[in-house]
Amino acid sequence: MRKCSVRPAAVAKTILLGDTSALMEPKHTLTGDIRPHPQFESRILGNRRDVLVYLPRGYRRARRRRYPVLYLQDGQNLFDAATSFAGVEWGVDETAQRLLRRSLIEPLIIVAIANTGDDRIHEYTPTAGAIFESALEEKRSRGEAKKYGQFLMEELKPCIDREYRTKSEAEFTGLGGSSMGGLLTLSLGLSFPDFFRRLMVMSPAVWWDDEVILRVIGKLDHKLPLRIWLDTGTNETGWESARKLRDRLVEKGWRLADDLAYFEAKGADHNEAAWGTRVEAALRFLYPPRSRRKGSRARKRLLLAAER
């Protein structure tokens, strides 16, 4: 059985307590109980990547409790300004802490999966192609999203389920990402609904391969049991394609303010800061506290809060 390695206790404690004196600059901004799994190896993908695991408040005390899990892509941008693009993080850890203190979401485990740089374009896309038609061969995607999905289902998720007290069933397991990561999230949710059923789809690259994701949805013969958060910023190039994606999902049976939330962030750009501002609304829709899961009024309140 494969072991899920964790960073040595001394360094993990340094990160957990926010004491960066033992670490090199720049300053780390991790908040809460975060467990590092450095250089997690994938035999399926043939590479390694860092993985961080956020544990909810009370995890160490409630030893019999199990938790839903959200797997987020581009993990270096989510918790820590020291590793994020342009030094701007999403603040997922701070947002989760705040929402849990106010009992606005169900306690959950959040797994931040770093991308590997050059392999990102291959791993996050469902079909072969390129951002620019004139791209050199080595810059074109091999379309390995399903292979990346195998990595999640057969290597990473089993390790997380063994190491932590998770609710491992599909109904408690979510995926999330932005841009290409949003495209990946929806693609894997549609391909593997027996593993992932809560999807955080932010500013998805709907344009990829002549809007292939719309064609995939169009071929569905029935609605899948997926709960989907979908958003975009109106200052993003081609943001209107998110509306087409919303409409295609509605045509297939998803219901707005029920199992589909759609939000347009007025004037928002395509960047980490913009996505970070929408994490709260997405978490509240995908992981509402159990006492508020029933009734349309609660769902409508969440969507109204997102619009503000």
C-alpha cells in the first residue's frame, strides 16, 4: 500500500504556527492547520508536485468525525502568497476559517494540488490543441485531462482518504479550479461523476478546442448528479461564453439556484485576486451547513450574497 508522505514535523510545525524564521523569504501566509505533502509522486503522470491539505477547525478534537473533501487545482496560488502567481493568493484558507467560525459552511478538508508548470497545459485540457494555432509542437497540449483524473482517483485521493478522516464517497467529494483549471474541473466532473459531484468552476476556458466542453454537454443523454458553481468576470476576454455554458447546462436539466449557481462578477478580471473574492460564495453554495441544505430560500440567499 502506498504511503502518503508528510513533511517532517519540525518544518510542518513551523508552517502551521506561521513562524517563518526557519524558512527563506518571501514570507509565507498560510493560515490554520495545513499539512504539507511535498513532491507527491505520480507514476501515472510521471512527475511530482507539492500538495497542501487544509484541515478544518476542530479536526484534531473530533476524532470520530469524517469530512467532505474539495480538491483544488493550481494549488500554489490558493493558500500562500509566497508561492502564488505575482504574490497574490486566493486566501482559501482564511476564507474557510472565517466561514467556519460563523457556521456558514460545513466543515471540510481542502486539498491544494500544485500544477507542475510546463505540464499544466497537457494535464488541464480534455483534448489536444493549443492556445495559439501558430504554437510550436512542444507548446501544444496533448489533452491529458482524463489521465490527470486517473492520478486524482487512483493515486492522490486514496492517499488522502487513508491519511485523513474523509467522507470518501462521490457525493462528498468536490473539484475546483479557474481558467484551464475550471475547464478541467467540469470535464472531469462530467467524465467521472462516480468520484466527483461538487464542482467549483471559475472563469472556465470554454473557448478551448472550439468550445469542445459545450459539445460534450450537448451529447449527454441525461443530467448527471453534479452540483455546480459557475462564474466569470465581465472584464475577461470572451466572458460571454460562460453564459452559453450556463444555458447548455440548463437545457440538460440543471436548475439555477438549486444544483447550479451562476454568477457574473461585474468588472472582474481574469486573475487570482478576482477568483479569491468569489471563494466565499462558491464554498457556501457547494458546502452549506447541514442545517441549511433544505429549502430554496437558503439557496436564494446565497446567490443574493454572491451578487453583492
